Amino acid sequence: MMPRLKAEEQLTRIEATALAMGHYDKGTVRTKMRTLRDAATGDRRRRSVKATPAQLGMVGIGVRMLAAPEKRPLSDV
């Protein structure tokens, strides 16, 4: 199994070099880059996470909760 893994790694390095040197057309570059990004990120996509007031407090950011302002009706004038 080790010779197979070494060969796969060598092929990956050769492809990366060819990609960096501009030996592929734009469509192939896009496809190969997408494949590499998918392999790097795994099965799931990253999504942003909103920090809670407690988490912000742990890094020294104070959070104050204010009452919502009253909504005034819009006038035509």
C-alpha cells in the first residue's frame, strides 16, 4: 500500500506544479482548484458563527443590551 500512496502523492505534486506553471486551460484549472478546495475543507462547508455576548465578554468586549426603540407610524406629510 505504501508504494501506491507514494505514487499518488508524487502525482499530486506534479499536478500542483503543472497547475502553478500555467500548463492547463482555464476550465481545467477551475475544476482542479475546486477539487483541491473540496478535499481541503472535507465534506462540509464552513459557515460563519455569530459570537454570543458571553464569548465576546471572554475576550474583553463589553456588550450592552438596549431596549428597542418605539416604532412611530409613518405620516404622509
